[in-house]
Amino acid sequence: MNEEKLIMDRFGNENPFRVPENYFNEFPQRIMKRIERQRKRRRMIRWSIAAMLTGCVLGTTLLMNVFRQQNMPLEADNSQYIEDALDYSMINNMEIATYLTEAE
């Protein structure tokens, strides 16, 4: 109780808090500016994400085409490897044909 009395004696009923001049008159304009800045920022973020994704897709496509072109000569080597593996496993062509016809 003493503390309240000391505060009342020193400050009285006066409100110690002040609001800047025209604060409430300019408040809606400040809020609208802030909202517009946030909208612009979000729009820039969306465009940036779209550009990055487009770049990733194009880059991946380009890399796949480059690697595909580099691996073309290896396909003949792969078929030779497969033939050698089949010869080593002693599977004849008749067994392969039978397996393929039964699989259908």
C-alpha cells in the first residue's frame, strides 16, 4: 500500500505514457505500406523459386543428354559383356527363347 501511495504522490493521476503526434491518423497508411512490402517480397521469393526450379530441370536435362551421348559407344561393349556372361553361364539360345515365350 505504501508503494502505491508513493507513486501517486510523485506522479499523480497523470498518464506517463505518450503517443507520438498523429500516430493513430498515420497508422493505417503505415500498415498498408508494410503489407505491400510483404506482398512484393513474397512475389520475389516465388519468382526466385520458380527460376531456381527451372534452372535445375534444364541443368539436369542438359547433364543427362551429355552423359547419354558420352555413354553411346559403351552400349556395344555392354552387349558384348552380356553375350560373354551368357556364354559363361552356359545358357543356350533355346532356353532363353523358352523363358521369354513363357513370360508372355
